[in-house]
Amino acid sequence: MSNEKTNDTENTRDSRELCHWADQVAARIIKERGDLPLYTCASGITPSGTVHIGNFREIITVDLVVRALRARGKKVRFIYSWDDYDVFRKVPGNMPKPEELQKYLRYPITMVPDTFGRDENYARHHEVDIETQLPRVGIQPEFLYQASRYRSNRYAEGMKIAMQKRDVIKACLNEYRDDEHKMKDSDVYWPVAAFCCKCNKDETEIIDYDGEYGITYKCNSCGHIEKGDLRTSKEFKLGWRVDWPMRWNEEKVCFEPGGKDHISPGGSYDTAKLVSKRLYGWDAPVTMKYDFVKLKGVPGKMSSSKGKVISLVDALEVYQPEVLRYIFASNKVDHEFSISFDLDVITIYEAYDRTERLVWGLDEPKEKDEAKKEQLLLREKRLYELSQIDGMPKAMPYQVPFRLLTTLLQTYSGDVDAVIKSLGDVKPEQEETLRRRCACAWYWIRECAPEHAPDMCFSLRKEGKRAQLAEDMAAAVKKVLSDVVPQIDSFQTDKDCQQAIYTVATEMGLDAKQLFLALYTALIGKEQGPRLGSFMRIIGKERLEKLLSTVDGVSAEKLAQKSAAKKLTPAEIDQLPLAERFSRRVILKVSKIEKVEQHPGGSFLYILTLNTGDEEPRQIVSSIVQFYKPEELLGKNIVLVYNLKPANFRGVRSNGMLLAASDPTTEEDTCEVIFAPQFEPGTILEPEGFSVPDDVADMCFVKADKFAEMGLCTKGGFVELDGKKIGADGKFLSVEKYKDGKVK
């Protein structure tokens, strides 16, 4: 695939417009390398695990510089190397079937199987994951696969030069080492290594070299001895400190950034620079140091080998592509920053929106000095331009603040069509970008806000469920219904609506704050929510009439009883005895399996469609393929962890988890799905002696690790917790096979 393209319309750009740090780097490349017919910019990584958002910083850094070069009328080739002929050193924590992967340690990663069952090998799985996502953020490099290149003997001459000049390489490597760590003249050094052609492991040693293409090696793992030829054998590979500069020359690379651990003085870049010039006659590419990306509140560099990572897909769940690009483009590349998933998300969207308004002339900079104002506008315009997926939009995108959008989406239960209709003035050409923002806002309010901003989460009181308030407050709410709601569509501003509510409070001699609290309780069952004037106008007259007409005034005594049984905070729940804590935290709901499908991205995964007793079916992903055939599951009632925090499994959303028993006495995988034929779908199960909590409909998600800590088990054939059987109406869950086991 070629990525050599130029944008002729940008050849006449005013140099003042090219004021981003990427433009400065582009100018430096041209100055140092001269006027070339083609500028090759490079990036790459070993696909040893999930490619995380920290890795993405290098990719987008190169993309920004590529765009900056093209803005100066230069022809650019953007290559991305998959270093997939590297060795498989350890099993990341987020991979399925780790015991299977363990068998392939020390193999080249292209020879490790894809235990997800989707792609031809382990490396290709991780390559596909990022290759399919990069176009979403406007990045389309030319991908180079190093395993294929090495195994097709493309680098035979480069390896021969390295073998013949290994003493020169030793000198290069020693250049920045202290005396204690320098290699001695007598030390044997081979720049080429081999994967054993018999057992595929890299545990080999070179025992002879004929001075040209012939290399003899011995495998210390299986004992095999082989004489290979660099021109025909497939198992040879340069060590990375020589491989890197060899490929600079091979691809004629002019620019490649590096992490601060590589670009530090005397680091791997400095030694590679020497090797590139002394062995291959190629000046090392212009480089720049980029710092690491962290997660908000998580210290240290992210590592895909640890398994606890945020991928590009994860980030795009919360940030629309333009905003994600904006985050990286607006941060200096040599500064560390964090990708946030808490309330800072709102701040980031607000910053992007302000830049957009400045660019489209809806806002003016506060700077009074005209020269400084012009410079600021030029910087903001360039930042905005580089944040776009494919050039400047033809029309200004429709702006709705992220915080307001979360309110709209919750008010309309996630119905994006209804939200767009309620806005009333969205143009067809603005709809696609707005829908992307809606998807991100809905994901954030459902998946992130319950933990980081619970006060922002709400749902309108369901029809048929009446609200109870003190008698004086119920009377005040009815007056709001009669005096304010009929005018709701005629208010010109949110302040007008707010003032009308204040007037009701004044006329009835009530504290306005208490009336506001009563209205929130009547609308969403909480004591606070979105700014009330705006919120009521969003809800609209018709729904307000339904909600506020189903409010009952009750005595102080009854309210006191209700208050005593009010919902506890998570911290308070954590102090309760285990069974009570379970009842307050976990919803176990009997569900019927209506459909069983093979997951397209994992041979060990089923996608199950469930009847949970709700109006809409629910979908979960379950790794029970090796234990149950579809016909053994279809139509059966299982037990669902109904409020388990949703998760993505190879691109498919799983909204819960089925319960299964296992044998704790063996390390082998065991599984007995806990069927519940004695209960109807929708039945909520509790520990013996407990009834379903009144606030069950408002329970927050429970995380998988928190659920596991509860310690469900089987004992004497029954499912129990802390000595209490799990069931409902005097009937209890039971198992046939693992009668004294774990439940997961």
C-alpha cells in the first residue's frame, strides 16, 4: 500500500500559519536533510501484546509531522513497521489460554498461535487490532511486516555487512559505555542471532561464520546444529540495536521519534546513529523525544505485558476521534500527560469546543493586543486543523456541550435520534460528527461517571412509580405543575424557568432550596441533578405533566421511616456483614437463554442473548465453548450477574456474566453452568433470609473483581454465601457436579 501523497493546495501556505510544534519539526527535517524528492517518516512497535494508548503517542507524533511536511508541499512516505520477528518473551496478563501461550515462549511471535482464535497468529491478532482502528483517527500509514521481510531474505546484505564489521559495531556500542561495561577486544560478539530451524526457539549460539553468508549455530534448547545461508535460510535476524539502523538505510528514513528511554544521551539512538553511519553510510534520521502517557491516577509507564492497559479502542469509547487527536496535538511531545476518564473528560471537551468556536469565529480571544491575538488565532487554527480526521470540515460541526449532552441522553434514555430531534436545528452535514459525540457521552455517563461523577447520573422516574414527598412539598410541586409547567415552552431562557420556580416558593412561604430538592426527588428520585431550569425545559411539558401529577403527600412519620431505609453509600455498604453487603451490591437475576452464537473474534467464546424479564433482551459473552454445545444451553434458565459492569470482549459488549461452578482441587479448567429451572426469568435471587432491596432498580454496577471478592461457593450441592443459600421463595440454587466448589 502506498502512502506517498501530496496536497498541492497546501503548497502556498503562509508560513505564519504553520506554527505548531510539528511544523517546527518539519522545518528542521527539511533544513537538515535538504530538499528531497521523498521524505520517509517511520514508526513501529513489537506486537507483543495489546497496543496501548502510550504506543499511540509515537504513531500520532509521526502522523502530525507527516501532515506538517505535506503542508509545506513535500512528498512523504509514512511507514509503520511491525517488528513481528521478535521473540515472545512473556505472556501478558490479559490474554486467553495463558497456559497454551506459555508453551511458545522464546518463539518468534509470528509462530505463536492466536488464542483468541481470530487471526493466523498471535502477532497478526494485535496488528489487526490497531490497523483497523487507525483510520478512525485519520492515520493511514504503509505497514511493513518484518517477519516477512527477514524470512524472504530481504536483509541478507545488511546482515552480511553487520557480520563482517562486527568489530566496528562493538566500538559503536562501547562508545557510550563506562569502562566497567565496555566489551573487550577478546569478547565474542555476533550481531546476528538465529531462531532454531528445528524447535523455533531463539536459544541458540553462533559457533562459526565463513566470512560471507554462511553461519553455523547450535541450539541450546534442542541440541540441533545447523549451517545456514543468509541468502536462503529463514531463521536469521539482527539484534535490535543493529536492526534499527540497518532499516533506516534500507527505507531511507528521514524522521523517526523515540521514547525518552531511547533518546536520552548515550542511549540506543546515539549508538544506532553511529552504526547507521559507520556501517551503512546513512545519516541517522532526525528524531525527537516523546514522553510517556499515563492514565489519570495510575502511576508509572503503561506496559502491554502487564495486561492492564487502555487501548486506542478504549480511548475512542470516550473521546471522539477529533478530540483524541486534539489531546495529543495540544500537549508538547516531550511532556508527560495523562489520559483521563473522570470529570476531566468534560474539561477536555470544553477546551476543544472553545478552540472550535475561535476557529469558526463564534468566539473572540480575550487578548487585547492585536498582534498577540492574531498569533493566538493562528495557533488555535493550526491545532484544530491537525486535530481533524481528514482536513477542515466544510461546515462548523454542531456544538452541544458534553455535560449538557449527558443530561439530554439520560433524559431520552440513550435515544440519539430523540436527542437530535430535540435540538431542532441540526443540519444533515453535522449529524455524523454529532452522533459520534453522542456515542462517547453515553458511554462515559454509563461506564465512567457512576464511579467518578455519580451525582451526574440519573434516570427519570418510571411511569407507574409514584413519588412521595412531605405534604407541604407535594402541594408546592402541584403548584409548579399548575403554574410553571404550562409555560415551559414559552420561557426564553433557563433563568426564566428558574425564576418561575422561585416565585412559587415565595408565594407558598417555602425555602426555595427545599422546593428544588422536592422537584428533583419527584423527577429523578435524587436530591440533586442538572440545573433545574434547563433540566425541566429539556424534559418538556408532556413528560413533566406525567411526572409531577404522580406525587403523593405523606406524613412526616412515614417520610422518617423511608429516610431510615434510604440507600447507603458504597463506603457504608462495605462495612455491612458479607451476606447483607452482597444483597445491597449484587443483583442475581434468573435469565433464559434465547440464542447462542459463536463469537466472530474468539473460538472459545459464545454470544448469548437472554430473556431477563425486561422489555429488551440482554446480550452477554461467555467463555464456555469448550464445556457446552449450543443445544445444551438453548432454552435453559441460567443465573446472571445482572449489574456486573459491562465489558468488551473482542469488540462485542457483554452486559453481565452467567454463574458457573468449578472444581477448586485441580488446576485444569472446569465449568458447570448453574442452571435455574425452578425459577421464572426475571426472578431476583438473594441470600437466605434477605428480600430484594427497595432500591434494586437504582443499584450501581459492581466490578468483576469486587464480585469475585464476595466468595460465592457451592457447599453440599447448594450455592451459598457466608453459610446462606442463594434462592427465592423458599427454593434454592443447586449443582450436580461440583458440589463443594467455587462459583465464578
